Amino acid sequence: MAKQLLEVHCSNICRDPDGPNSEVTLRELAKKHPSVVTLVQLDVADQCSIKESAKKVGSLLGKNGLNLLVNNAAMLTQKNMMTATVEDMQNAFNTNVIGPLFVIREYLPYRRTAAKAKGRPGMSCNKAAVINTSTDSASMSIMPVMNEPF
């Protein structure tokens, strides 16, 4: 997705650009296109990280604001209904629900700026949009099956 966005000159944000799970190609894209791609660390389960990323992105955006925010965060505990702890479920809820909500909230001023830059009142998907997406990691359909009867 980063490569496709780069073709239309978008910046990219990822959770941990220097982490072991970071795609090497994303770092390579940032090196190859330093004036277009800026990697900003963002952990949706950490409100401080969300606020810090929004500040950094805001300083990079300038007067045009943010036209597109792709909210892609997901996690699923590898435990089943009988073995998952309260902490497991809270972590999943924080990452899959609360985190993306706070990302949307923190980046709202930049989307409003982008919408106003279009010269028409109000917000719409052709001015400033949020795309919420997930991965199989958060899919209820791949939840481990409980083999024990109720």
C-alpha cells in the first residue's frame, strides 16, 4: 500500500519504523524518497504515542492539512474464550477499537484543515477521509475454535 500511495505522493505512517517487524521496503522507500515519505512511529495502544505522532505529522503537513488517514491496526489474542484473560481482552479492545478512535480524534484538526483548503464547507470523502481497515489478526472468523461443549 505504501508503494501505491507513494505513486500519488502521500506520506506514510507505520507503528514502529525501526522495529524488527518493520518492512525493509518501507525504510527503503523513505530513503529513496526523503522529500515525500516520512516515517513516524505510532502505537495505537498508547495515547502518548498517538498524540506525539499527531504533533510530528502536523509539523510536516503545513497549511494543506491531511487528506487521507489510513487507520490500520489489529490484534487478536491467540487464546480462546476459556483461556483469554481480562488483560488479553483489554489489550485487543484498546488496539482494535479505542486506539483507532483516538487516532481519528487526534488527526481531526489536520483533516479539517484539508477540507477547508478545498474551498467548500463541510467534510466529505473527496476532501479529507479516514479509511479504517484491519487485518486477519482481528477477524472473529479466525478465532480459535473452542472444542469443549458448554
